[in-house]
Amino acid sequence: MAVEEEGLRVFQSVKIKIGEAKNIPPYPGPNKMRDCYCTVNLDQEEVFRTKTIEKSLCPFYGEDFYCEIPRSFRHLSFYIFDRDVFRRDSSIGKVAVKKEDLQKYHGKDHWFPLQPVCADSEVQGKVHLELRLSEVITDSGGVCHKLATRVLECQDLPIVNGQCDPYAAVSLLGPSRSEAKKTKVKRKTNNPQFDEVFFFEVTKPLSYTKRQFDVEEDDVDKLALKVDLWNASNLKFGDEFLGEVRVQLKVLGQSGVHDAWYFLQPRDNGHKSVKADELGSLRLNIVYTEDHVFPTEHYNPLRDLLLHSAHVEPVSASAAHILGEACREKQEAAVPLVRLFLHYGKIVPFLSAIAHAEINRTQDPNTIFRGNSLTSKCIDETMKLAGMHYLRVTLKPIIDEICADHKPCEIDPVKLKESENLDTNRENLRQYVDRIFNAITSSGVSCPTVMCDIFFSLRESAASRFQVDPDVRYTAVSSFIFLRFFAPAILSPSLFHLRPHHPDPCTSRTLTLISKTIQTLGSLAKSKSANFKESYMAAFYDYFNEQKYADAVKNFLDLISSSARWDQKSIETPIMLKEGFMIKRAQGRNRFGLKNFKKRWFRLTNHEFTYHKTKGNAKGEGALCSIPIENILAVERLEEESFKMKNMFQVIQPERALYIQANNCVEARDWIDILTKVSQCNRKRLSTYHPSAYLNGHWLCCKLSADAAPGCTPCTGGLPANIQLDVDGDRETERIYSLYSTYMSKLVKMQEACGSKSVYDGPEQEEYSTFVIDDPQETYKTLRLVISAVQTLEQQHMQYKRDKFRKTKYGSQEHPIGDQSFQCYIRQQSESSTYSI
């Protein structure tokens, strides 16, 4: 979800590898071990949780998490919790990284020391204050000064134990002052509107003689206003602290008026400092990306160059191939290139062109596509994007069963446990391999068309290049579909979204053995047993030394690389797209039924959206409610004020709307996105909707009383329905521009290499030998055009930064005052005073 800024869209995303924790302090009992899990939080909102690693003080997680960040945030935080079956889970420590510091750790493994979790430091949100110092004549005729403090509102306060009933306490602090006044409690909201004014008498200094208002600087320095935010709790432990703001009265200046938003800050209660590593440490790899995307016309020159790549002769002189040569890792270039070409429907000709060029450079058919080239990385990425649902429907049921059954499958005699039988384990493993092999080789009819078209091109190019090798048309395809698609997905199902978490060590070992066997079966190697270094694997593979397995692989490869494809709609089966627990409000189908909120297990397929009483019911009994996809007229967010609940959205049907609360903002966005995509082509989709609920006989948004009244707000737009892929072409072009900009020095070196190759026919200079340059003149021409387009975009970005800096107003709702920005605010105020004079 993008944030609009001055005609520019800003996207935030984060990709995190949660590695491991070490030196966690032992449990203070006879059993020293802990059962720990890690959470990822945007400020105080949990958006991801790892699995629990039991009985360890150095838990290894090995989990990846990626999300688009749909809102502003101040900290990306990680909490280590100790699971407690009988009591509330206890926090051991946390890592909190400020948003502005995320780039320091970009893409690098880093050990972060865990810090203590203290209620007084768990702060988020902002408050709007207005201060006014005025001169007042007292009854005795003297002059005093009163400070009027207006607490207007707060936003984004944390929700504590499922509720937020905030109030503010206002105090004037000084050498001898401690006055405190409180606002009313605002119930069930984390965006309270207070709008209350409090007056404090400010004693004028004895040396005060001026008629106009002016407070001496020494006196101002001694006074400060403190605003504490609290959650009114019914618990015996007292109210919970939500954050504070301290405002030095010197900000009033000569005008005597100050109106600004402030970030809430933690308070320092003097808790003892923790030594480094006293609570242990956590290894993380964080990649935070912020894309500033201009309107589409800004990207036309660069995008046209890229999309023309398939038609450039030779393809090594194309803009896309040059990007692959410039990047340090081919994967960096492959991700945005594939998404861009998929979005514009040009992925097959592009991949065909670069694959054909690579095959022609390959001398030995046995090494075809074995390296980490731009071709192999681009095809890998295409299969991940276009084939994700194909993978789920083919492998997920069996993978889920393997993870649930925990059958022993160890066949290495050295690793065999005393209670296990080698023959039984072999039979368990053989059955799993057989089932997965049959699922794969019978799935050709479901293979996505775009993948089949790519495989057809690979097969034809390889067969043409190595005409004496009859098997190369199979190995060219199997090196991707088996070695780079099915085998890795079996080995690491969590990386391919087949499982929510990395499996336990025993299951992981089973999946490793299955993956090795499937990989060898798919490779069609002449000597199968020779492919295994381990003798126990060679012995196990004897089970599969039958011609029927090779024939099944060849038939499967023939089917998915055939040029003749049929219409798949006629064979379409329900595909699971998303599932999980959420809270729904009763729809009122029973006129006298209570419209309460209940937790339900939701499932979305390409046919229907359903909810069930429990997760288990989803597999057996029928759904409590089933909404056919064609009955979804719109999917939109629901304003928080409707039910005083965050992260709510509505699925609008012909007769009613289903109101649902997701677990966090990231999940809410994900559900809205995929429901919108799957229903985008419905003929009766609405153009307007009601952003608030229908309660007490009227719509809260427009106050109309008819429950069938047309919507009062335009529906949000969406891309055409494409369940497999949702790409923003401009955003991908912006990412490619960023890569070109990062590696500009490499582009300049390539230009030099083109000149050197054109002038000298002798041996290549060593510094240029890493570049693939088949046609120096054509490559130089493309480089000149790429560099020109990148420099133009660079100038536009610089102008945007200058304009943004000039327009930024510290203390506004968009840029509240915090620790980092207070000095910027003071400087900005002094500059504006100078200009006004």
C-alpha cells in the first residue's frame, strides 16, 4: 500500500531473516531451559511470530518474513518471549531499531544485544498540544501570567491487553512546581479527542518591568510542561503508562503561542542498566526498502529500453542483460526484471532470448544451466511468482501430512535411534517419495501456461544446440522444474509458503532425504547410484531403479514443455489461496439473533470465501457461511469508529456486508488485497460503498437511514484480477533505476571495456574480463541511453528531496516533534521569525 506525497507514491517494505538467539539467561528453577519464540513488531503491533523452540538457551529459528508496510512507524522491534503454559508468556528482552537507523544494517547479518522490556519504554503514538501564555490582571491590580494548555487529541496509542481507555495528565514542572490536572477518560479508542484546556499560573520574575509581554530567559529555562498519557485500567495493578511529552516553555518565544504535534516518549524511571549480552543477543538480517515512485511518464525512456531487450541483437547488448552484468549478485537484477516483464506480458520472449544466448555459450550439455547466471536466476524467480499456487496444490497436502505424522524416516545406520528399525524407516521414506513423485508427475495439466511456454523454448534451444544428445531436451527442463522448483520446495517448505514455519529437526531430515531422491529421479542421470556420495542413499535408490520412473519423468517433461496447450478453465479445481483465524461480526441473517463478534477460521479459494467454527472443522464439516466469489461486490476497509476496533474490513455482498477484524494491519492488507484480486472481474462489482457500518437504523458515514442506500464513497481501484501476480510496473522500474544508480561505476567501466574491445584486438584487459560483451558498438550505444535515462531520473529525485525538505514543517501532524527533530523545529521557528521581520 503506497502513501501519496506530492504526486509521488511511497512504498515501504521489509524483508527479515530471523537467524538465532544465543546466551539467553537460564530459567531460575531446577529446569534451566526455556521455550522461546520471537515476534516482529511495527512499534507495538505484532505482525509476525516464529515457531517456539523448546528447551534451549540458544534457539535457532531460521525463519524469513517479508511484508509491505501499510502505515508509518517509528521502530521495528523484535521480542524474545518465554512460553508459559500456566501463565502469561514472559518477555526476556527486545531489539528496537529506529526507522532512520535501518539502513545501517541493510542486508547484513548482525548480532543485536537484547535490551530489557519495561512497561515505561513501550511507547507509541503522538499528541497534539496548544500552549498560550497570556497576561492577566489580578483582583489586587497586579499582573500575572497564565499558561493555557490545550490537549486536543492523540493518535495511534498502543492497545493494552485488548483495550485502550486513555486520559492525559498535565503538569507544570519547575524548581518548586508539581501541579497536575487530568482530562476525562475516553473509552475504547486509541485515537482520543480530548480538546480540554488547563490553566497554570506562571509567576512573573521580580525584575519584570516591561509593559508588553516578555518572559526572561532564565525563568523560562526553569519551567517545562509535562503531559503523561495513561490507560485507565480496572486491574488492581493500576493504570498503564502510555507515554509522555516534556515541552520546555522557551519554545513559546516572543509570540507566547505554541501549537504542535509531539511523538510520545518513554520515561526514565532509573531502572538499572543492563550490561552487553546480559540478556543474550539475536542475529538478524534486515532489508528495509523505501521506494519513491514518480508518475508513470517519468519512467517511459528507461522502461522502453528494458522492455525492448528481447529484440536487441545480440541480447548481451540489451539494457536488461547489462543490468545483470553490473549487479554484484544476479538475484538483485532478476527480481525486478522478472516482475516488470511479467507485468507487461513480455517474460517469455525475454527469457527465451537470454536462455538461447547462454545455451550457445555452453560447451558441455551436462553443465547446461548449472551456474548462477542471469538466465537461471530469472527463470527461478518466474517459477516462484507464476508457479506458487501450482506448487501449493501439488505438494502442500503431502508436506502437511509429513509434518503432522512425524514418522521416522532416518536411513543412515549411524544416525538411527535405538528404538527405530531401519527397514521400517526405509519403507516410510519410500512411501513418501512415491506419493510426492506421483503427485508431481501427474500434475503436468496444472502447470501454469507461462512456465510451459518457457520450458518449450528451453527444450527447443537445447535440442538445436546439442543435436547428438537425445536427452538434452529433457535435462534442460528438469534442471529447472525438479532441481530448482520442486526439490527446494520440499527441502524448505516455509521459503515457498507451503508451511508457516521451518519444520522441526526430525521432519527437516525426512524432507532432506525426500528432496535428494526426487532431485535424482528428475535428473534422468545415466548412473543413478553414482549421484550419491552416501552408500545408504545409493542402496535406498535401488527401490526406484525401474524404467517406469524414468518414463513417468519423460512423459511429465514432454507435457509441460509442449507447444500445444489447452484451455485450463474447464479443468480448474479449487485452489487454496489464504486461510487463518479472524474475528467476524454476526451478519444478522437471523432477525432476532445477537450481532456479536466471534473468532472463526476463514478460508479463501478461487471458488468461494468461507468461515468455520474451528480450523479442524474446515477439513471435515461444512462451512458456517459460504460466499461464492461471484457474490463479492467489493472489499474495503471499515472505519475504526464503527465498532471502536482496529484492522477491520468489510466483504460486501448483494444483501449484506460481512464485517471482519484481522489480527494486525499487515494481515488486514493481505486479506483485502487477495479478496479484491480474486473478485476483480465480477460483473456486478460496486463503484461506491459505505466506509462505516450500518448501526442503530442509519449509516454512520452519511447518516442515511435506508440500509440499501447507495454507497457514499468511491470504491478503491485495483489492478485487473491476477491471483498469481500483482505488480506495479512503475515501482519495479524505480527499483531497476536504483540498481543502475548504485552500480553506475560498473556501467562506466563497461563503456571503457567497449571502447577497449573496439580499438584493440589483442588480449582483454583483466579489469574488463568479467563483462560479457559480444558486440562492443551495440553495447556502448545501449549503455549511453541507459546512463542518460538514469541521470534524468537522478535529477528528478534530487529535486523532490529539495522540495520535500523545504516544505517539511516540524511539529505538524505528518512530522511530529521527537528527540531527533526538536532542534530542527527550533531552527525552523527561528528562521521563520527572521523572515517575518
